[in-house]
Amino acid sequence: MIWQIAAHELRRMFLSPLAWSVLAVEQIILAYFFLIGIDNYMALQPRLAMMQGAPGITDLIVAPLLGDASIFLLFAVPMLTMRLISEERRGQTLSLLLSAPVSMTEIVLGKFLGVTAFFMILVAMIGLMPLSLLSGGTIDFGMYAAALLGVALLTASFIAVGVFMSTLTVQPAIAAVSTFGILLGLWIIDWAGADRSGEYSGLFGYLSILRHYQSLLKGVFNSSDVIYYLLFIATFIVLSIRRLDADRLQR
Amino acid sequence: MSDATNLIQLEHVYRYYGHTCALNDVSISVGKGEVLGLLGPNGAGKSTAMQIISGNLAPSAGQVWINGIDLLDQPIAAKAGLGYLPDQPPLYRELSVDEYLQYCTRLNRIPARQQRTAIATAKERCGLTEVGRRLIGNLSKGYQQRVGIAQAIIHAPAVVILDEPTVGLDPLQMREIRALIRELRSEHSIILSTHILPEVQAVCDRVQIISAGKLVLNDSIEGLQLRMRASSLLVGLRRSPSIGELQQLPGVEAVEAVGDDSWRLHYRPEYNPAEQLALEAARRDWGLYELIPERMSLEQVFVDITRSDPTEHDEGAAA
């Protein structure tokens, strides 16, 4: 049942021009970043050739590209998650799901997975760009895989927040703004925790959604980072289920 | 306990919105093959009751059984036997009718092999065969309403809940939807909420009236028609006798003059003087040209019932 709802969400997303335009804009912007990356690498290449243990193209092109992708996702995710529940509530189509023999968990997971599937398509399209470098060089596939996993986990976490914010309101715009607010807040939360020496405070540093991503971008697969994202996703999914359940009780 | 013969059973259901009591000790039961009309003025709690039966809202207190299954304990099993059309049909405008109904069959866990026939049957019953490929958003209101009904009956549920199914339709479409409801009654139990009274007379077997969150009447259509029985006659006489002569007719309680030569005779319900009056009029040559039994309209009965119950109008609500 989860898959049916997810497939329906994915399908409906491609029926609206929004999903297509997000994909189109993403391709244009990130292709531009990719070209800049290649350009920089070309400029640096003579000096890199003389260095011992110089960073390769994966460090200089792929990692920055995926780093930039996260900024794009920060803007794109709220746009596509905002309508998930709030619009169904406003258009009163939610009662179709609520009166069908489907549990709240299935509804929330279905919607989460539907949007996640869309963004995985987007991430795959980003991931294809560096592969074009194979025609003229080699990339470090271990690092590449860790970075892609990082983008995927980061995106899924963004979506989990978006789903939750969408369950809180009837207005998609409010869901979008608050999702963006929370994500940006978690993005910069460790800035405040830094003391003069540049050391990060443990708690704020741990909470920062970006720090865990950065280590994956560097190719460091640390299970604590992966667990952080999985916990993050689970928390917001459970909150969404609880919130949707509470809808029936009080209004 | 749940009664096996009742497909829908609500017992002592209360629902509060904050401090406002939207439903106050409401009990509803609908038997197999029965069409129940839920009537009430706007804001009386009809939609709240329907949302509770359909599992969209949880009652603050009380119990709900669908097809003998407790809706609150086993929501998924209970909802499998339930089709619900909210006051606004839950349609995805960007989907075609076929795509939408396909999704509904999946949501209702209809096995893949039977989905095609389920869709075809629902479309045929609701007159949607021609528009299967069209986008729902481009359909007229009447057709959208039909898609909403098709969605509610696609899994052949034991219980169909229709919240104001004919609202906003033109008279022709209303007639079609009513014919459809009459057709559905053979296989489903139906609860129908409406504030259009002729609709109730046209399709329902039984009527429950809700006013200010309380159930104020539970009666069969025949019972309701009895309440509408005549208690006055409108009489037109060319050569009018005196009021006294009319008053002496057996059973007549009061006479009032309506125009120059017509009168309204009020009589005791158990004794209708119409026959006697006609005889007298012929014998004494009053020139009887009109004799109309005045029936209370359903509207009047409705207004009487929803107004006359003193318990539901406390000072706060009346102010």
C-alpha cells in the first residue's frame, strides 16, 4: 500500500509543470557549476602536476559539485514537499485516504517515499555529470559513492522535515517557508557554537545537518553520520504520523 | 453491543470542538438495504456525524460499528466496508477519471485482477463510461459529483455515506443522482445527508433529524408523512353560508374566512369533515367549487421539529 501511494505521488508530481521545471533548473544551474569546476581544475592543472599527492578530479570537481547541489536542494525540497499534505487538506482530498483502509503510517511513508523517489531521480541526474569525466580521466569511485550517499541522505532528511511541516498547516506556502526556515537553521546552527579557536561545540556541531554531509563529501564514510541522518528522518516521519493522527482527534 | 443486522451503528456519540459541542449523545443505526436520510439545518452536526462514521474524525466519546466491526479499534478492517463521499468530492483534478478510479481501487486493496472490472462497473453505474479518459478538472460539476460517487462505491462497500450528494447540481442532474442512489440501495446501505427535503421523500426509507448536535427525530418516511397529515381544508363556496352553519359541521373546530367566498376549516385530526361538507354543500346549494385538503409541507414539519424541541436551545445558543 505504501508503494501504491508513493507511485501515485510520483506520478502526480510529473503531471504538474513544477516537477519538470525543478529538474530543468537543476540541470542548468548544476551544469554551470560543473563547468566552473572543470575550468578551475584546468587552470590549476599545471601546478597540480608538479605536486606530490595532489588532489584529484574527484576532490576538485565532484565534491564541490555535490556540495553546491545541497544548496540547490535546500531551495527545491520545500517547493515540492509543501503541498504533500497541506494541499490535500485544503482540497479536501485527504478524506479519500482517511476513509480508505489505509493506516496513517502508510499514508506518511507513501508520501515521503514518493517525493524521495523524485529527488533520487534528480540526484541521479546530478550524479551522471561527473561520470562524463571518465572520458578524459579517472574518478575515485569510493569517494564518489560516499558523496552520492551523502546527497541522498541529506535530501531524504530535507524531505522528512518538509513532510512534517506540510502536516502542520493548510497553506502550502507556510509549509514551504517553515521547512526552509528549519533547514536553514539546522544548516547554520553550528556557527553559533564555534568558539574563538574555531572549535565547534559538541552539541551544535552534532545537530548541524551540513557537518555530517561534509565528512561524507570528503569520502569519509562514518557510520555515525549515516545514523544521524537515519535518526533525523525517522524522527520527522514519526512526528508526521502523530500529527496526522491527531487531526482526527482535535481541530 | 453491536447488532448484527445493523450495518452502521453509532452509540451515544459525542463530539466536542474545544468547548463547542457539535454532537451530543447521537445514536444512529442503519439496517441492510436501508437508505437513511440525515437531515438538519446548516451547522447542526450532519457533516460531523458523517465524518465520524467515515473515520475522518474520532468521536470524543461513544462507539461506532461498521458492518459489526468497531471503527475505533480496527479502523482498517472497518474502513474496508465503507465508501464515503464528503460534501466536497475528494478528486485530483489533474488525473483522468480512469487514473483516479484506478488509484481508488488500489487504495481500497482491490486485487489487481479485479481492478479492471471494478472500475468498469463503477463507471457504468455512475454514467461515466464516456468520460473515462477526460481530466477530472475539465468535467462539469455534475460529472465530478458522479466521479465522487463512483469512488465511494468502487469497492462494493456494505455501507455508503453520501454527504450532500446533490448540492450545487441542476435539477436534471439531481434527478439522475437520485435515481442512482435508488439503484444503489439494492446492494448497499446508504446514509445520505441533505437539507433538500423533497430529496428525502424521494429516496430515503427512514429519516433522522439532527438539530444543534442532538437527534430530535428518528422516523420512517411513512411516519414522517403521517406527521404531515392534513388538519385543515380550504373550501370555496359561491353562495356562502354563515360561519355558524359551517362550524356546526361535525368535526370542525374552527372556521376562518380566507377571502370573500373561501374558508379554511380546521378540524380534529381523527375526523375529516370533507365528505360531510360536500354532502351539505350539495343539499343546501352552497355552490361548492373548491375543496382542498391542506397538507403540512415537509418544510413545516422540519421547522416545527427543529424549533419545538426546547432542550436544545439554551440561553447561550439562542442569543
